[in-house]
Amino acid sequence: MTSLTPKIYDAIPPQKVAFLGLGVMGYPMAGHLALAGHSVTVYNRTDTKSNAWIDEFKPQAKGTLAHSATPRGAASNADIVFCCVGNDDDLRSVVLGENGAFADMPKGAVFVDHTTASANVARELSKAANAQGLQFIDAPVSGGQAGAQNGVLTVMCGGDSAAFDRVKPVISAFARACTLLGESGAGQLAKMVNQIAIAGLVQGLSEAIAFGMRAGLDMNEVLGVIGKGAAQSWQMDNRGKTMIEGQFDFGFAVDWMRKDLGLVLDEAKRNGARLPVTALVDQFYADVQQAGGNRWDTSSLITRLK
């Protein structure tokens, strides 16, 4: 079960959609689609999660809700197929092959991938979609589990502009910002930029808090002051206090961040970008994993310094 923050959904014609992957992000995202009035068919590797999702959202849904045992079955009648899974291989497994979504999607339908994956797999699947008369939009998100539950995610997209214009109003059910940034792969590259910026911010905030605590300062008071100036950030506002208190049992997990930074560093090798701070912070996250913090929130970087 999850709780969604009530929101006012844009009044758009209801669509027949599918959602593949009901993890911590996909479950509430699909829920917002149901509450916005769309008919939603879901697929998850475990049927128990699909059944729980239908039980939770059916009483409030305006459209029909269903689940399928395969991605192909979920996508077979959909105008738009959404997906949010773990990595490149997971994505290929629900898209390609006999039981993959592409096997039976209607001609002209759009596949929207919210997985944080490589730019290469986005281009690969876009090419495969086009060959079958389909459209593919890579659309990774930022905002974490709370953003998904509150329906205020930021979505970074790559792909065809006409396909983007079709899906943007539907995406608004769980997003507050949705922007087309270029051709296929541009959304994934933008998400990499996002993760580079976050990695540096979290390390800087960790060092600042650890320094202040060793200096004997009341860091809650200090953050209250500097948070009104140039040092302010989302990380400070939302994670500063919990970092001080040593609470890391929420938010975006270290394992996920390392996966994302691996994508970043691989792409940097290809395009020649120099990322010395990002590479260092990636190794700091490896230290957190070795200390047993695989599922801790990314703000747990501070544990290396206390």
C-alpha cells in the first residue's frame, strides 16, 4: 500500500495505457494515472504487487483497471505504454522478445520509458520501435519516491516531438515538469547531468555538517541560517536535518545511485568529459555499501565522516 497526495489532474481525454513495473516509483505513478481517469493495465514480475495495486486504486478509479501476466499482454491495446524498471537489461526484457511490449503494441502507439538507463539503450529501442511503426520516448525522472507519491516528478525526455506532444498531457498526472530535450537518448543524458550535480551537492553538504558538528555548532540552527542564503539547496532543505540525526531509511538508495553514476562514468569515457569529483564520490558511495548501507538514502555519505 502507498498513499498518494491528492492533486488536481488536468482535464484531458482518458487514454488506454499500460504501466510496466510497479516498484517504489512505478506503483504511485501508475496510481496517479488511474486517479486521473485513464484505463490502466499493469504488469509486474510478481502478480501479488499487481493485485495489490488494483485493490488499492480500483475504488477511486474512473477508468477500468486490469493486470496482465506479460508485458505483451499489458501493452496489446494501449495507446501509451509506460515503463519504470531497474536497468538496461530489465528494460530490454520487458520490451523485446515474444512476450515483450513491442510484440503486440498497436501501430502508432508510444512507449515511454521512465527507467534511468543508458543513452545507448534508449537509441537502440527507439530504432526498434520505429521499425515496427511505434514511437519511443526516453523519459527518466527526478524527484524520488516522494515526488512520485505527490505527483510532482520532473521528467526529462528524448525523442520525436510529435510523440512527446501526445504523451505530455498524460504524464502530467504524476509530474509537475516534463520537457523534451532533444533526440532519443537526450532524456537519459539529462538525467546523468542531474546525478552529477546531486553527487557533488550531497558530498559538500556532508562535509559541511560533519565540520560544523566537530566545531561544536548547533547544526540545525546553522542550517536554518545558511539555508536562507546562497548555500540553500533541495538536499539541505530535505536531508540536512536527517543527516544530522543519522536517519537514512528513506529516499533514493545508495545502490541505485551507484548504478546511475556507473552510467555517468561510462558515458564520460565515450564523450571525453572529465568528472574527477563524480568519480571520487562514486568511490565514497562504494565505502557506504561496504559498511552495509546499500539501501540507505544517498545522504548517508555523511557516515564516512562522522
